[in-house]
Amino acid sequence: MSEASLSKKAFAEFLGTIALLCAVIGSGIMAERLSGGNVAIALLANTLTTVFALYVLIETLGPVSGAHFNPLVTIWALFFDRKRPLAGIESAQSASVFIAAAYIVAQLAGAATGAWLAHAMFDMSIFQTSAKLRGGWGQWIAEAVATGGLLFVIIRSGAAGVNAKASAMVACYIGAAYWFTASTSFANPAAVFGRMLSDSFAGIAPVSALGFVAAQCVGAALGVSLAKLLAVKPVP
């Protein structure tokens, strides 16, 4: 694997995470401005934008980097997805850790840049932090459910006998989870980081971020375990 190949893959993760956070935060700002205080309408607009953006981003950038846009997906690909390690990159374990680190740095940088870009488009202060508190057991359980479900869907979408496109399944699941989870389904530490930098409809206060990320890590482990439990061994 050449350095140029890794650079291209990391750049795809950077661009994809920019676009994803820009869609989430930008649609939240637009929805809040146009909804006349109707939170349900604002959330619906935010949901639809995220669903459409996710589908397009996975379809267009998936062939380049695997379209993770999420550190927990990257960690799963490194440690658990032996058939498809990091978008098909075959390498020694030490090299894989380096590749995963490059992905995660690109994702976090993209999340921050996406938040700043959304602010710039709406003539807001570029650099800000959210004051929106999100916490408590209900929110944390919701994040565990949202993230566990996301990892489960990603893994099962590529399982033997599952004839479905990951892009559609992931987008549909996240769209549904916006509404059936109390947290509106962040399900992504990079999304938490980017939304922490936006005092808008989609924001999360820095003091609330650690609880969300911890719950996401627990949920991801559960989702991977459930997918492994339901794995069907190939018939000899």
C-alpha cells in the first residue's frame, strides 16, 4: 500500500465527515429558522436531510475509503472485520493501527470543519460551543441503542444471505433512530465532537459529550456482539 493510497482514503473520510456534519448542523439551523418554533417539523427536516446525505455519501465515497465517517466503525473494521479490513487494505496489525489513527484524525477534523462550514453559510459566528445539555440515563441508553443498532446494521448488511445495500440500510436506520431514540441518534463520536462546536438546534454541550461517547462505545460493543451471535457459518 502506498502513502498516496492512504492519503486518498483519509481525505475521503475527511470530506465525507465534513459533508455529513454540514448536513446535520446546517439543516438543523435552517429548520429552526423556518419551522416557526415547531420542534417536530424541525426534527423531521433534520432527519430527512441526514438520511439523504448519508445515502449519497456512502454511495460516492464508500468505494474509496469504506465511508466510515465514524471512529467506532473504523475501530470495528480494524479489530473485528477480518474479511474487509479498513476498506480492503491488507496490512500488518501495526500498520492497520496507523491507518485507523489516520482515519479517526480525518473524521474528527472533518466534523469540526463541517460545523464551521455550516456556520459560515448561515452567517453565524464560525467558532462556538454548544450550550445544549443532553444527559441522563434515558439519553445514554438511547445512544447505546442507536450505536449498537448502527453497528449491527452495518455488519449484517454485508453478511452472507443479506441482499441489501449498506448505504440504504444505514441511512434508513439512522433516519428511524432519530425518532425512536430519546437522544435523536448521534451514534458517532465524531458527530458528538462536531455538534459540540455548534450552539444550534443540533448541538450538544461539551459537558454532555463524554456521557454520550461512553454510551456509544458500550452500544457498539453490544451491536458487534449481537451480529456475531447471529452470524451464520457457511455450509461446508
